[in-house]
Amino acid sequence: MDKQTEQVLQKEQPGGEYAIEMIGITKRFPGIVANDNITLRLKKGEIHALLGENGAGKSTLMSVLFGLYQPEEGIIKKNGEVVKINNPNDANDLGIGMVHQHFKLVEIFSVLDNIILGVEPNTAGFLRKKEARKKVLELSEKYGLKIEPDAKISDITVGMQQRTEILKMLYRDNEILIFDEPTAVLTPQEIDELMQIMRNLAAEGKSILFISHKLNEILAVADSCSVLRKGKYIGTVNVKDTTKEELSRMMVGRDVEFVVPKKDAEPKETVLKAENISVASKLHHNLAVKDVSFEVHAGEIVCIAGIDGNGQTELVYGITGLEPLESGKLSMLTGKGEKLTDITNMSIRKRSVNGMSHIPEDRHKHGLVLDYSLEYNFILQTYFNTEFTSPAGFLKKGAIRKYADRLIDEYDVRSGQGAITIARSMSGGNQQKAIVAREIDKAPRLLVAVQPTRGLDVGAIEAIHKRIIAHRDAGNAVLLISLELEEVMNLSDRILVMYEGEIVGELDPKQTTVQELGLYMAGAKRNTGKEAN
């Protein structure tokens, strides 16, 4: 134990006011100190938020608490007693559960099997699955976490995967709950429900550590908030005594624009035309997208809004080529051409080469090769260009490095070893920034952006929003799919609302309200015209 930690411990008062104390924690990775002598205390029955920029060390600190990492310095105390957490099993034995930012689920297993994995009820080696199902469904009902217990993880939405992770933790009756960016993939309605769930859990005596970049959520649900910046502890504040602006300054070190200014759209030629397209569902025999038609023009940002699971994911899969269309026709203005080209049966690579970029919903499954370096992830769709490959077929490593260094600098992608950093080792927010950099830098005629600011801090959101608006202003088309109502209202020029696989309304963000948008999203209201009244 280092001297600094011993000095801190000597000042500690005995007793059990704190459920968890992390004292003098230091964790290093190659080229970076992720946690630099951080002390964090969680009171019993408290919701304690952990706030910081992407790569500030929040997830690393929680991974230390959960036993995924071992710190080089510092100690952990539970209820006033020093404990050693060598692995997640030790954490679970101590009543510590964690909902990870990137889900730890077995894709070929069912939702139910994932929830009970490792703690399956059995008698003499025989699995009592009926009993497990009953408990899971009771928890699902009690906390409003809607799931399909027999669905495979590989077939369900990201939102349902999130709910599965939360139920997995609740199933184990943990008393200390770590939520790592739990709302990043949830709809506004689901977020409100989760906030209430967290309040109820705290009222029941659970102690909660809540990692979030969303200042409104922290102000709404947390009792106190600790801020990290570049691996260092900045301070802890009582949430009721602070403001959004103060928290953002502590986190980023400067003032942040929460609403990025933009001029009115000037729509021009049609860049994407969808005509009566339908896409099948993986979850059931019905269509996930039903006879949908719309256009996206150059010089505008069109947003598809809706509650998660209403066909947005499948619509994007159909547009980008990840899934075939059941019926209908897709056309796109390709390259520098003047006419729309039928891309209905075009390969993903050809769509990319002809001017389509895609920021995917699931950055791990569709956005990155996690065991590749950052520089190789930047050229996944362009490595064959003469800029990066010689006529003899050899990669131009100098050109690739130079390109990667430029994107890292322009998009503030933070990593321990720069361009050679393995993507898997980066924070989720910086992985997201890398994908956004790659897709926007291609200067596509059509940018399909799905949850582009998922998991990003307010400073990064501000920067990405400016990039998307600049891309629109350069005469390109943007199709935005977002569950964030603030993002929908602030970034969109037109809003198309999806409900049960259909477009039920077209709204003008200047002439509508969040409340009206919510009615369309819930299916309580619809229009088929172009007016937004």
C-alpha cells in the first residue's frame, strides 16, 4: 500500500455510513493513466452519479470495483471493511452488480438463459427453469422492464438487451448497483421509467453508482455527483445545489453550447428515395417495416423518430444493405450523377463507394473490428483506394498513419497509443467518435446516422452536431435516426415518426412540441400529409 493511501486511511472514521469506498485508486494502461489517485465514496441508499468526458476513466474505475481490472494502487472498502475483488465473481459475492456500457450477453442464448447464467436454480443438478422464469417475469413486471424471455439476444433490439442486463443484475439480488451509461440506448419513455426504477431501488436500500453523460438525467435522479477529467478527480457536488452549466464546466473545463445554432435548410435535389419498402422482422413473422415511402433531399436533415422497436432498426438495415427488402424500391443519387440509381439489390460495399455512409446503432457489431488498430478501423471501407494501396496491392502504411493522425486530431479521438491503439481498449465514447470521424470524412452524398451521439459527453455532442450541420450545409443529405428527443428537435429539418413499422406523421420541428411528438410516437396521433399541425 502506498504512503498516500495510508494517510487517507488514517483520517477515515470507523463506521458504516458508506456502502462503498474506493480510496486512492490508480489504474494504468500502456501510454495512459486511466485513474490517477481517485477517491470515491458511495453512501448507503444513495444514487451517486459519476460524470466525465469520454475517456475520463469512469468505466475503468467501475471495472476496478467490479473486479474486471486490478488497480496498481489504492484499496476498496465495503461497509467500512477492506475487501479484495479479484474478479466479477468476488464482486457478485459481495453484492455488487453491474450493467455494462457494452453488454456482456451470450448472443446465441435466450434472454432468460442470459439472465440466470451462472446462478441457475437446480436440484441435484437438474435445472429448475420454470422457477427461474417465474422470478424473471415477476421482476420484469415489478420494474416495468419489458422483455421476451425466449427470444435470442442476437434477434432483439439494443433497448431490450439493455433491459436484459438490468434484469440480470436484479435477479442476483445485488445491493450495490453500477449502471454504466444505462440510458444510452433507451427511449425517453424508457429513460423516465428507469429513473423511477432507480429511485425505487434506492428507497429499498440499494446503493447506486450511475455513470452518465446526460446532465438532465443526473439532475433528475442523483443525490450527489463526482466529476472526473482526464483520469483525475475534480470534485463532488450535491446535485440539488448545482446546475447543468456548472457540471458541464467541471466535466469539460469550458462553457458548452447545448443547442448548436444552424440556419434554415435549403433542400435541393432528392438524394434518397424509398418507395413502398417493407422489411421482415427477425422476432416474429410480421413485417417490421410496412410499405414505407419517403425522400431525403440534399441540404436537409431528416430524422426518423420513434420509440425503440417500431421498425427503425430494420428500416436502416434495409437502406444500408444489412438486410434485404421484402418489397419496394430504393434509389439514391450516386457519385456525381444527376439521376437516381436503383440500389435495391446493391451490395453494401457498392453503396459505400457510391456515396452512402452509415454510423451504425451497434458500434461493436457493425461499426468496428475491435481487435484491429484504430488506424485500420479508419480505412475499413477505403483501404482499396490508391491513396492507401499501391498498384501491387500493398498497403501504404505511411499514408494510413498520416490519415489516422489527422482524424484523431480533428475529432479529438482519445486513446492511449494513438493510431496503433487497439479499438477494443478504447472507451465507448471514443470508439463512437472514431466511427463518426470515418463516416463523415468520406464526405458522402447520404449520411445515415443512427444514434450518432450515443454515449458521448456534452462537449463531444456539441462537436458532432456541428459536423453534421456542416455536412448538410455543404449540400449533402442526412438521414438521422435518434431516440434523443432533444437531438431530434434541435438537429432535424423534418421529422418522420415511425410507429409499428409505419410512418404515421411528418412534422416540422419549428412548429411542433415534444409533447405532440410524443403522441405520434405512442401511436395516439397520426397524419399522412406534409403539414405539421
